[in-house]
Amino acid sequence: MPLILNIETSTTLCSVSLAEAGKVLYSKEVNEGFTHAENLHVFIEEVLTKAGKSVKDLNAVAVGSGPGSYTGLRIGVSAAKGLAYALNIPLIAVNTLQIMAAMAVQQNKSDVLFCPMLDARRMEVYTAIFDKNLHIVKETSAQIISEGHLDFFNQGKAICFFGDGMAKCKALLQQIPQSSFIENIVPASVALAQLSYQKNTKSQFEDVAYFEPFYLKDFLINK
């Protein structure tokens, strides 16, 4: 059964988990701002040790690929690529918004659309829309949330919003018919575990040499 190390650093949450065939053996995370540089490699070592495994046991390494924080993504992807290259094992990348959607589906079993939102400063969000099976309805994009400009989210079906981007524009989103909300969803490696296992089964791997995070927008020096 494939043993996969899962890394998620797209937001302020630094999260690492070790999973076997999609089942999490051990996880470690902290949400104390951007402490990824200090914590990530310590967490990787800890989850392996606690699970009684070593890096040589890994069959693949997976990472949340973005969108999200430039710094967080750079640190997480660099670590994942380094491990994949050094161990000569596959690299798996999963869209951060899909990871969030997978978490929301676990909380809301209704036949609705799922719309993760990550804060992209001011009234802009990184977002996408998925169905209950995590199939893409609307591709990942940066959207400005404003009065009278909510057509992106009007799909003629009930829709559930979540993520830190949702919190800042909830009042506007409530104007959308059949809208609902889930609080406190932050992309975590435990949700990445099942998605990375599915990709591993289908051999959906990245080219370690050329893979880059999905920043979506150019880096801003004050972000």
C-alpha cells in the first residue's frame, strides 16, 4: 500500500501528514502565522518518527499546489520537490481549493455546489466551484467580490461558501439565492491525503524538475 507524505502550506497553517493508502497514520500542524520555514522539516521528521517510518519508506510526496500565500507555497513546494528528487519518488500536486472543497464536502453532504475562497487582499479572492464529487464546475480564478458582480457564483443551484476569503465578503454573498456557509475551513494535509492517494493510483504525477506552485497572481512585495 502506498505510503505518501502530504504537505500543505498554502495559508498560515503549516500542516504535514503521513498516510497509507489514503488513511492518515499521523499528522502534525500549527496555525501561528507564517512559521513554515521553522516548522515544516521538524514536522516531517516527527510524523515519520511517530508512525515508525523513515523517508526511505515513502512511495510519493504530495503538496498543496496553490493558489495561496507566495511564501507558504514556495516553502512547501520546495520541500516536496527536494524530497521527491532525493528519494527518486513521484511528486503529486493537488489544487489547494480542491483540498478545501474536500473538507467542506465532509461537513455538508447535501447535493450543492462548493465554493472555497482564499483571501487575496482587499475584496479579491482566489476561488473555484466544485460539485459534491469534487468535479470542477468553475475553474480557479481571482474574483473581485462587489455589489452587482456576483454572476460567477450564480449557477442556478444551491451553493456553499467557505474559507478565509468568504468571511470578509459574507454580507455580499448572502445575496446569492440558496447560499450557505461553513466557518473555519483552512486547507490541511489530512484532507490532502485521500486526494493524493487517488492521484497516485492514477499515476498523475508532476515533473519534479519543472513543477512550480500555482501562484495565480504575480508576487506582491507587501503580501
